[in-house]
Amino acid sequence: MSSLLLAPGYLTRLGSLAQITTFYLDGIDILADKIGQFPSWKPYRVVRTASEAADRQYHLIICAFKALPDVITTPDITQPLLHNTDTFVLIQNGIDIHRDLRKARPDADIISCCAWVDATPLNGGKAVEQTGPDKLSSGLHADASPSKPSEERGRKALQTFHDILIAGGAGSEIVDNIDAARWRKVLWCVIHLTSASHLDSVGGRGARNVTFSTLCTVLRVPVADLLSKRVLANVLPTIRGMMSEVIAVARSLGIEEAQLPEAAAEAVIQSCMNLYSDERTENPSQFKPSMLVDLEAGRPMEIEPIVGAIIRSAAEHGVATPRLDTVYAQLKVLQEQLIRRKIT
């Protein structure tokens, strides 16, 4: 979706590290609520490896792959391209995702984005369907004491990126505090289980990934089973407790009530109850969070940027997170099994 939106207007070249056969030979069908249908769409340029793309300089290098630092870091993936731009754009989930890239390129501008987009691959990846929310919240990850020229260059790059998205028909906003925006996202995160965009007003989206997603994954059940009326009395206290732990860690890092309201947790719970609990609906959706889908498909999961980063911040600031610790330990065991199978 990002490739399509960036193609018109400003950018004349866009390298895609993607499914080479599908993109190059057949293109991909894009079905989008907001911008319409684009059958057999192809990027300007398709490459097989990062090295193949390193034959030129770029205004922006956009990283829209999953953040899996326990498998391979962003600097390792982009290594051949590390000095082919002064501006990196991270469209990824999680907390502190920019730190390893900052170490590799301390002089670069890093634009960080929270994507609020429902996009689903169809037909074995030959098509993508986008419905519901469509917004990218973007901001700069600044150094502790950036120089004036560097700060101005970064803000100019951020504005250019925003303008390109708007020109392409995307929803885009620039935020002053990208760290606060990321905590809001991690309390709802990538899988907003439905297009319940009304929860934006209380910043409620990401607890679903830290709570519903992680619990569904370790239990290997859809959300409907987690919220079944037969187990609800036992499960809800754990869900609420996990959400409270996330908010407590955010508070220790200076994320204030206005930026991440306490009310967000209950708003998410009630929204999910309405859609997935047989206590509220006769036909609850059998939706499975993306983390569980990855596990079932044998793919590594995004546990480090979403759960591990919270655990590490909690330890750093003396915040107790017993429920998150337990779930994280279980996810680590599952993750190691997945990684080991990939290696062997």
C-alpha cells in the first residue's frame, strides 16, 4: 500500500524488496476503500536483494518489514543501503525500534510511523484489500541533543514524506511526540481487532496486541475463545491487569494521562467484548491475531518490539510487570522453537 501511495507525484524511483515473481511478472491487485482499485499494479522497480538496490542514492529509505531484532536487526537487513540516504522511515510496530539503526547511522534522520491501516493479503499474496482506517502518524526520533542543521533537515524530510502521502491520497499526520504515539499504538497496536477507529479518541488501540494477541498466541485460540462467557470471569482480571502494567511502564517513561488515558484499557475491552464474546453477540467473529497466525504458519513473531521492549523498560525503571513477564517467557519459548526450525 505504501508503495502505491508514494508512486505518484514526488518519487520517481521506488525499490521494493518483495515477492519478485508476483510483482515483476504479474503485478498485484490492490482493492482499497479510500483510493480505489488498481489491478495488476507494479512498482517502478523491483529488486531481489538490498545489495541490488544499492546502486543509487535515495531521498528516503522506507522500512516496512516486521521488526524482528531477535532474528535479524534492521541495520543487518539494510546494511548495503546504510549510506545511500540520510533519512530512514520506519513503518513498524513496537517500542524503541529505532535504537539499533541509530547506532548504525548516528548522523541519519529517523522518521518513525504508526500505521493505522486494515490491509489483508488475498489469493496467496497476489492481491491486497484495504478497508476501514487509513492513517499514518509520523514523527522524528531525535538525538539527545541534535544540532540545529540536523534538526532542520529532519523536519524538512518529515514534511516532505507527509506531503507525498497526502498527494497520493493517504491519510497522514505529523505528531510532535512519536514516542507517546508508539505507546498508544502498543496499547492497541497493529492488529486493531476490528476497525473500531472510534477508540482513537482515548488512545486505546494497542493493548489488544500486548494482551489479547499475546494471550491468544500462548493459548493458541481465537479471540472468541478467550472472551467466551464460560471463562470470562477468570480471564478478564488477567487482561485488565496486563493493560494496567503497560500503562504503568509508560507512566514511568513520562507518558502522561493526556497522551495515554487510563480509560483506554476498558474501552478496548468493551469493544472486543461486543465483537468477540458470546455474552454480547450470537455469532462472535473467529478472528485470530496476527501473532497467532505467524505462530501457526511457522514464522517468527514480533515479540521483542511489542512485549520485550516493555519488559526491559519496566526493569530499568523498577516497575513490576508479573503478568507480562509470564506471557513474555512463554512467547520466548515458542519463538526459540520457530527460530530453531528455520535454522535447521
